[in-house]
Amino acid sequence: MSLYEVGRLCVKLAGRDAGKRCVVVEQVDKQYVLVDGATRRRKVNINHLEPLAEMLDVKSGSHADVKAAFGKIGVEVLETKKKESKERPKKQKVKKGKVAKKEEAKPEPKAEKKESPKVEEKESTKEEAPKAEASEKKE
């Protein structure tokens, strides 16, 4: 028999569940097994598992049997919940004729070019300065 037979307790060595206990539920092929327990239920490479001496009484591959077997040895089982699918919002169709009418009804006003007041102030001070100098020279 194989070292990784159904019911073999193992410790994961690699991945997100590294260091957690799992049990072999099914032999997929020579290189992969299906595990469940304190880890996520998934297909795992046997190189990423460390087999332990313990065997659990898991005949079928159901999660309920795995949970009961782990309860006997005092290890918590990871419970995953199925995500509820939410209703997708429906896209609003835009009719081309209605969009064109809205654009025609509301034409955008054209912005008039305004000179900045700072530029005008500078020009006025330049004009006043020579006048002031000329008035001082006359006196």
C-alpha cells in the first residue's frame, strides 16, 4: 500500500496552509492527493505533505466524516462558506436619438477671453511712472 492512503494524517509543508494538519481523503494519482481538515479542501502534491503515524477512520470523502474524525483527536476543522451570488446590476441602454436631442437643447455657452487684472495693473503703473517723473522734473 501507499504511504499516502485514505485516512492518513499529514502536516502541510508548503503553501498558505503550511504547518496545519490534514487528512488524505482521496488518492488522485501517483503524485497528488485530495486533503481536508484544518486546511482548505484541495488537491495537493505529496511532496508538500509530511505523513504522520496516525490514521483516522475516514471511509468516505465527505467533509462531515472528516469533521467527526478531527473532533475525536481535538483538532479544529476549517469551515468554508459558499459565497452568495448577488444580483448583478443591469446596464441602462442609452438610445442615440435621445442623447442627441439633449445636446441640441442645451448648447454650451462659449467662454469669453478675459485679460487678467494683474497685467493691466502692471501696464498702468508703467504709464504712471514716466508721467510722475516728468511732473517732478518740471517742478
